[in-house]
Amino acid sequence: MSFTLVIHGGAGNVIPAILNPDLELQYTQALKDALDSGTEVLKKGGSSVDAVVAAISTMEDNPLFNAGKGSVFTKKGLNEMDAAIMNGRNLAAGAIAGVRNIRNPIQLAREVMLHSGHVLLSGSGAAEFAINQGLTMTPDEYFFNQLRYDQWVEIRDTNFTQLDHKGDNLKSHTPDHKFGTVGAVALDSEGNLAAGTSTGGMTNKRFGRIGDSPIVGAGTYANNSTCAISCTGHGEFFLRAVVAHDVSCLMEYKGLTLHEACNVVVKDKLVKMGGEGGLIAVDTKGNFEFCFNSAGMYRGMRNSEGKEAVAFYGQ
Ligand code: ASP
């Protein structure tokens, strides 16, 4: 079985000074657990879509990451989550935005892709669909995390989202702990690509704010003729730069390699806009990329040739 799985657990100010040895061990284990879940599927000849869902679900269940259980708090002190999945074989996609009380948002995104007849459901409509599909609603307490709560309390009286929208050249003003989204991209033994992303968004975000993660082409994209991409970073910039689709377009229309295309978008275009973050990518040959313009990005990969990597800090 030939396969490649690449994952991320968010980009941002990931530097040795904010991670003590114990936390480093915890993140290493968490990333390995997600790689285990995803490669378990791929080893048995399962699909890239199912591998992406498995890897992301494991990270959603781990409060270290800003997705599912560890989601950040909104301005109103709630947890509102976004997620998307895309199948590179047929360009099918499913996404949910602004949902609450869903334990594994990536699983609901897959339900949307497979059974809703739509691509993106939001808020109470997404919740109603979840109940119809037999997913159980999870109480607010499950999502409570003291660290995330304290981070929110520290900044809840600030207005950083307004600052962020003042002008095109403005740099990211949000605090360092804003990221932590999770994502996975995979190539399966049939040669099919898939990408998925799941997030609690940004700490102190406005009620109803939706980032790039659930938007096909911005934070998540997969196409067997090019690549599969999952992004993490300051969503307002990734939305306007249509990051994931731009990487795919540079490969499709300009013939760039995966490495070249990722670098143009993340290290040139996004930097000029002031957008901090990064992405993971894989193509149909099993080439993969970790590309970021932030200090670091929680990341990992494993393939059928026995190659494995887990890292946090800048290269
Ligand atoms: N991109 C996500 C958002 O803006 C945040 C992140 O990647 O951590 O919602």
C-alpha cells in the first residue's frame, strides 16, 4: 500500500520559549497519535478522505489543539467551530461553519459532503442536520478548557478584530495564542488526494465570524490533478488570498512544482499582504510540503516508505 499522510496542529508563535520539555512531549505524542489514526486507515487500503477524518478527529479530541474539544472562546465566551473536507478524486466537498456542541466537526463536514446535497451548512441549520444524521450533541462543558478560557479573559475587552480590518497593509495584530487549528492531507493507495481542516477559529472572534478553514479554496482544497492543501493562520488574510486554490492554480496553469507553488503563496504573496500562517500539502506523486511564514507550525508526516517526521519550530 503506497500512501502519504501530512498533518498540522496550527501555526504561529511556536518557539522554544513557549514550549517547555513536558509540553514538547505532549505535542509530539498528540501529533503521533493523529498520524497513527490516519495511517491505520491508509495501511488497510482505506481512502484518503477517511484517513483525513481519522487524523483530524484524533486532534479534535485533544485539548492541546484549537479544534473540537480545545476550541477557543468567541467574544461572547462561546465555542463556535468551522471545518471542511474535500475529495480530490471528484471535487466533492463538505463544510460546516459556526457550529456549537459538535464533538467532531470534521465528521459532520463529511456528512455534509456525502448526504446533504450541499457544500456548506452553518449554525443552527448545521446542528439540525447533525441531529438528523444521528450525531449526538455534546454539552458545553465538554468544550471548556481553563487555558483557552484564561487566554480569552485576557483579551476579551480588546477590539483586535476591528484593527485587523483597517487596511490592506496592516500586519496581524492578534495575540500569539490565536492559532492552533488542525488539518490533514493524504494520498491513498488508489492515488486519490483529500484535504481537511478543523478549527475553533480565533480567540475573541465576533459572534458569527467565519474564517478560511471551512471555505473551499481558501483554507482547504483537494484536486487529483494538482494537490491537497490544508491551511492554518490568520483567516482574514487566507480568505482574501484564496490560498489553497491559488497553490493549485499555480501548479495547474503555470506548471509550478508543489514546492514552488507553496513558497510563492505563503512566503511571498501572503507575506506582502501581512498574513501570518502556513499550510501542509501533498501531490499525487507523494511529494509533500510544510510551508509557513510564522515562527513555527505544529506538523507531522508519515508515508508507506517508512519516512516519519514531527516538528514544531522554524526550519
Ligand atoms: N485559520 C483559522 C481561522 O482564521 C485560525 C487558525 O488557523 O488557527 O479561523
